[in-house]
Amino acid sequence: MSCVEHLSVRLREHGFRMTPQRMTILHILNHGGGHLTPNQVYIRASQSMPGITEPTVYRTLEFLVENHLALAARVGQTCGKTVELDHNALRRVYREMEKMTGYRSIPSHSTFFGLCPACQKEKIK
């Protein structure tokens, strides 16, 4: 089964089709190697699907987020820089949160917001 076939089944179960645009964008997100901005997704999508428009990519990303097939990271950082962390480093934090809340965590994605060192220096000026 390809990386997006199971998502195609989920879409059909909810009455949606797996369009070529959705397939392309999901493939890009699954193989992006980290967090991608919408513009980065558009650039990669236009390389593999010439003629796709930027509004189509943005609408498709919104659709995927609304249907829980993609996660949006709303970054309020000045520069927008992101850093990937090893989830194993957060294992103790996940266990503590489970104890406090009773929820079982699924550490596939966590987002922490902050200011990078360069933006911190800019803010002080």
C-alpha cells in the first residue's frame, strides 16, 4: 500500500475523492523530511504537477487540515524558523502528561513555539 492509499480510503469513507492534487500534496507532506511551509509545498507540487496553482495548493492544504489528514503549525515566530526534535528526548514529558491528564499521548507531532537566538537579539534592540 502506498503512503497515501490508506488516506484515500479515509477520504472516500467521508464522501470525498482523492484528487491528483490531494494525492500529490499528501505525498509531498509524507516525504518532505520535516515541517514544510505552504510555499515550500507549492514549489514541490509545481515541480511534480506542472500547472498546479498556488491557490489550489493552499485550498488543498486547508482541506487536508480540516479533515485531519495534515497538521498545520501556526508559528508566531518572527523568522518562521522551525527545528525538529527527537521525540525520544520528550518521552518523560509525555509520560508525565499522561499521568496528569489520563490521556494517552501519541507522540507523532508536538509543536513548541519560541524565539530563535537571532530573533531574541533583534527583540532586545
